[in-house]
Amino acid sequence: MAKQRDAVARFMRDNRLIFNHLGLIDMALTHPSFSQEKNCVGNNQRLEFLGDAVLNMIIAEYLYNHFDEKPEGELTKIRAKVVCEKALLNVANQMRLGDYLLLGRGEEMSGGRKRRSILADAVEAVIGAIYLDQGYEAATRFVLDRLQVHIDDTAQGDYQDYKSRLQELVQGKNKQNVIYQIIKECGPAHAKVFEAGVYYKERLLAAGQGRSKKEAEQNAAEKVLKNHQLLLSLGLEITPKP
């Protein structure tokens, strides 16, 4: 199909990527809505599944080799922050990935090219495609070229548990704690996107999205902690970290 070939060619050219098997990168750029609409076989969901595993392995290996002073618990927190949807969205935006995705008409009309979950999943699908096409070393180069600065910054900076920090802050002032509720979830079973709300005294303070309930709750708590006006209105203050 001409549209597919053109999107694949532009994506590789603009991002200086070379594939031995064009069918893999073709698949990585194909959203399920496109394959359903065009009644063609295959989409990027299986590649996204593989790419997620490869990405986690690459990040884990890098952290293990470069931060030998950090215990397992801290490495786990850093990795979770690095592979979160927000970080993958930044990679997608750097690559202008939304411009090249093959979307169904309905998905495109509803803003699919800018949808966070679609872009994050597509990044993982591209990683999976590179891994199958050229191996682990090529996938590692691709990931570190785009995420190494973020990994190092995260490891040196703030990768704390936002839910715990918010709980400590609230309980330091009040007996009543915040609670979390899943507002909605969407997407296929293997790639669901959750939206969680954090509530205080029945008031919705913020909502966050994530590919797990825990990540959605963490993102909601992070939004509250970074909203200084909201914290002041609740009578809460954050002591600056040294």
C-alpha cells in the first residue's frame, strides 16, 4: 500500500534508521485501528509487547553497570521513572513519531496522533522492531542515544515514591489521608491505560494516567506535589529537599 510505504520511508529517512526487513518497521508504525479499518493482517501490539521487555532489560543493564553504589530498591525506582509513559512520550516527540503512524480514520479524527498512550506504545514497538531486525546491541544504541541523559539525570535527581511523599505530607498535618480511585481504563487487555484520581476529603485533587494502576496513581500524586498553589490551599507546605 502506497501510504504505508511512504510513511515507512519518511520515518527511516528523517530518523536516520536502516532496516533489513521493512515489514518489521512497517508493522511497528501500524496502529490496530488502521489494520482493522483496512482489513489487513498485523499491527504493532505484539512488537510493543516485545519492545517493552527489551527496553526494561536495556535500562536495567545500564543502571546495574553504571550505578553500582545504588541498592536494588533504588534501581527499581529509577527504572520505573525512566520507562514511564512521560519519558517515552518525549522520545516519540523527538522523533515526530506521530507524523508517521498509520491510524484508522476514526482514531486520526479523534486526535490519535497526539495521544500519549499510542505514542508511547509505538516507541516500544519500534524498539521491538529494531531488536528483531538487528539485535540487542542495535536496540541498546537506539535506546541510549535517546534516553541516556534522562537516565543519568533521573539517577542523580528525584525518583522518589510520590504517593509516599504525599501521604507523609498530608498525615503530618491531618489524620485523614488521601485516597486513590481508578476513574477509567481503556485499551486492549495487554496494553491498558488507566486514569487514577487522588482525593482528599472527597475533593479530587488531580488525575494521572499510566499503563498500570500504580503508575497512574504515582502520576496523580506527582501532579499534586508539583502544584504549589493547590498545596497552599490545603494548608500543606513542602520543605525543599537539600
